[in-house]
Amino acid sequence: MKKLFSFLLAAAMVLVVSVPAFAQEIPSSRPSQPLKSTVVVENLGNGITVETKTTLWNTSATAALASSSRSASRTKTYKANGSTVATVTLKATFGYNGSSAWVSSKSASHSTVSGWSYGSQSLSSSGGTASLSAVLTQWLGIIPIGTIDADISLTCSPSGQIS
């Protein structure tokens, strides 16, 4: 009985010691928790302001490819006299390896309130830069009374710095 108890105790201690090594989280290239967010507010005039929020997401390394990835999103929230009229978001995932950076994927989303429309969207990438351009139009009935260029870009450096 003592030998069985000693064996079980030894087996339990091996499991307790080895579990933390196996329980380490494997990095994921899929965004989950934001690492950092920054917000900048700009006055466009005529009661229009734009709040730009940039969020950086988890990074991961792929040893076989000797490269890493980083995901980021940049959202511009347009407000007229303090009320949100449109939100435009660019999301991108970048790869980088110390000597170059590239766009792995990119997507855009938007929302507008009644009296505003979103159009002329163009989504592009070049090297380590993802870009979105579109036009927000304010309407009075069926008459357009003003437009705002909604331009957003995200750039990744070869070292993985997002700007």
C-alpha cells in the first residue's frame, strides 16, 4: 500500500511540475485582445470633428518563415456638432521580417446615420501600407450639401512598428 501511495504521489508531482510547460499560450496571428490604443481628435471646421482611434493587436512569430505578423485597426468617427454621423474602419494584418514588410490582409467597414452616405470606396495596399479612401456625403433630402474625404492608412515598418 505504501508503494502504491508513493508511486501515485510521485506521478502527481510529475504532472504538477510539467503542466505549466504545456499550458503556455501559443501565439496567434488572429486578433483577440488589443495591446494598445491611441486616440487623436481633429477639428475639420463647420462643426465637423473626426476622432481617429488606432488599435494594435497581438503579434506572432513564425519560426519556420523567420517572420512575424502584426494586426492593427484604425477607426475614424465623424461627428457633426457633437453627434456621430459616420464611422469608417480599416483593419490590416502585416507581415515583417526585419528587412521588409507587407500587407497580408485588409478589410474595411463603415456605418452612417440618416442624412449621410458612404461611397466611392477604394481599398489598396503597397508594400507595408494598407489604404482606404472613400467619400462621406451629407444630404438634405435628395440634394447633397457637403462631402468629406474619408482617407485612412496603416503602415508597418520592417521592424513591426505600426504608424
